[in-house]
Amino acid sequence: MDKIGTITASVFKRNTTTSFEINSDNEVVVPVSYIIEDALKKY
């Protein structure tokens, strides 16, 4: 199995508000980062 990229999810909390930032190091994995972002928005 070959690694094609890395996605990093950072989660922040200020008072009662939770936010996140997602970074991808390769354009190939960007669609997967969108799925993660959609899932986190529901959190």
C-alpha cells in the first residue's frame, strides 16, 4: 500500500464554541478532507 497524502484535523474550543481546521498536503486527498469536514460540521 502506498501513501498518497496526509490530512490533519485540528479542533479548537473557545467557551462553548468548537471550531476546526483541516489541512491536506496533496490535492489527491482533498475529496476525503471534504468528507471529514462535513462530518465535523455535524458534531
